[in-house]
Amino acid sequence: PEAITVGELAKRMGEKGADLVKELFNLDMMVTVNQTIDQDTAELLVEQFGHNITRVSEADVDIAVEEDVDPAETLKPRPPVVTIMGHVDHGKTSLLDALRGTKVTKGEAGGITQHIGSYQVKTKGGDTVTFLDTPGHAAFTEMRQRGANVTDIVVLVVAADDGIMPQTIEAINHTKAAGVPMIVAINKIDKPEANPDNVRNRLLEHEVIVEKMSGDVQDVEVSATEGTGLDELLEKIALQAELLELKARPDRDAEATVIEAQLDKGRGPVATVLVTRGTLKRGDTFVVGTESGRVRAVVNDAGKQIKEAGPSMPVEVLGLGGVPSAGDVLTVVENEARAREVAQYRQEKATEKRTALAPTSFDTMFNQAN
Ligand code: GTP
Ligand code: MG
């Protein structure tokens, strides 16, 4: 079978080579853009990115990748996706509660966020902002990393009394690695021991130079409990979003990224997804990771069933065949047969990969026995 370099495949798909390398890394394959991959892997990648595969002939299976880039004239402005990061207890959830006028923190076990909350907030100017609240616990670093993939802007929450802590630094590093712009929210300024200038100074050590220190990272002093600085924070987000000119095509079959998923006792497998383009509708058939399904219900951040969800909207999707993984891409396909075909193909690939890995563990067992 024919082999193709990652770089060439990326070009034909209209994707970034680095994105393919990242995806391959997720599939446990360490390759560079200049290395070749086999046809099967190439096909899998094409599917993962939601492109279509055309088999040219039975004998010679080739990939003719259809350009799946939405034409510029179909693109419409979409809300920014803002991920809140920061050290444990620095007030990420409280800040979101304050912005939304809710009390999510009150219902949390031990006051620690265990799952990613995703919400939309309407600003006074009438703009919509999508927020993702990431768990502050160290064990959730990986989820947070994945969160950065769908993120347009990071709001780094730093408690003014506590200052820069290990997870603050982690968050800075994730943000830099993702190449996402950051806004620093210096929280808890109502506290007598608050020292926001110390936060600004210490950020310099991590090459985060905020506006007040003549840098270009926006910073804002807030108090989640007193409600101070919230409008200013939203304004800064809106300003940053404007610079990014975020757009997506709404009138097409949806593509969405799984933020988190679990098996719900009453409702079955439930995935919280973020629509990246198109509009997800009740009744749509889809593939997500190695699962196929049909959208039984779309539930918004207020727990209400809605008919459809457009770009940047976080929603719960019901009607999955199984529980997908965070980071999986949900792709709407034309019919159930197609959905099953793609899902089965991906399952076979996953099984093949496990089988391919088996001899290694067998060898290890053998060596240990000797
Ligand atoms: P994790 O989800 O565990 O990472 O925490 P978090 O960053 O979401 O912090 P959370 O919002 O749960 O707040 C932690 C504690 O700080 C709570 O007791 C809040 O009431 C308190 N807190 C948050 N913001 C402020 C603030 O602006 N001022 C004061 N005084 N306390 C705050
Ligand atoms: Mg929290």
C-alpha cells in the first residue's frame, strides 16, 4: 500500500501539519511531518478531522481528500470560548458564578470543581461569551490540557492574597503551549491582605507582562464575592475576541468537540460538547470517537432542552451508543449506515492497535519469567 508523508497529507486536507502530528501523538504514534504513515493511518486521520474519504477504485485504495474548509462567504461571527484556569481555590467557579448570577460553588462537594462546567454569559453589550470552568485539582491537568484545544482565550485567575502558585504556573505553561491569548484576573481584591501588585511582579518571572507593567497581557482586578471588576473583565474579553475575528459556518452539518462525558443513571451516556461549526440538531446522526448515535436531545447550560445548537455553544447531547472520551470529535453524517460504518472502522483500528501492542507486553512477561 501507498505511504504518504504527514506534511503532504496535511496539505491535501487543508490542515496544519502540527495538528496532524498532535492527533497522531494521541494515537500513540510519534512521527514528524516529514515521516510517512501508511494508508490505514492516513484514512483514520482523515476521518478524525471530519474530512471525507473517497475510494478511487476497489483494487487501488487511494485517498482523495475533499477540501472541507468552509468558504469565507459562509462564515459568521461566533462567540469566543473562554477557559478559566488557575490554582485551586483561587476563585474560578466563584468568578463564573458572579458573572452568571448563579451559585454553582455552593453545590460542589468540598467546594472543589470535579468536572468541567460550560456556560454562556450575555454581556451588557449584547455579546455572548462561552466559558469553560476547569477543575482546579492537579489530577485533572490532562483534561485541562484538552480544554485548551477548543479555547480561544484563557482567563487566568490569581488570588491576590495567595499569589502565584504551582497550578498558576501550570496554567501559564498550558496557555503558552496552546498559543492562546491570556487575560489575568486578579481575584479576591476585597481581602485586606490582597496584594495585586505582587501578583503582577511575580508574573514577570514567568514572562507574563501585564498592561500595568507596560506589557500587552490584559489584567483586571476583580472580586468574585463583591462583584467588583466584572464588567471590566467582560469588556476585556470582548476586546480580545474582536482582535481574533472568530468565525464559523453555522449552516452546515455540525462538528463538535467532546468536553466531558459520562454514563448518567437515568439518561444513559451523556456528552457535553462544544459545537465548533455547523448547527447540531435533534435527530442528527453522528459519529463520535468509536461510537455512533442519533441526537435524542440537545440540552443547554440551563438544563433546558433546545432544538439546535450553533457554533461555540456548549450543550449536552443524549442519544449516544456509548461514552466517548474528552477531546473526541463529534461529526454529523448523512445517515445511520454511514455512522455505523465509520464507527466500526474506528473500532477495528482501535482493536488492531491493541493487538499490535500485545507482543511487547508478552515479551515483557516472558523476560520476567526468566
Ligand atoms: P477549585 O474548583 O477547587 O479549583 O476552586 P475554585 O478556583 O473554583 O475556587 P472557588 O470559586 O471554589 O472559591 C474558593 C474559595 O474562595 C471559596 O470559599 C470562595 O468563597 C472564596 N472566594 C472566591 N472568590 C473570592 C473573592 O473575590 N473574595 C473573597 N474574599 N473570597 C473569594
Ligand atoms: Mg471551581
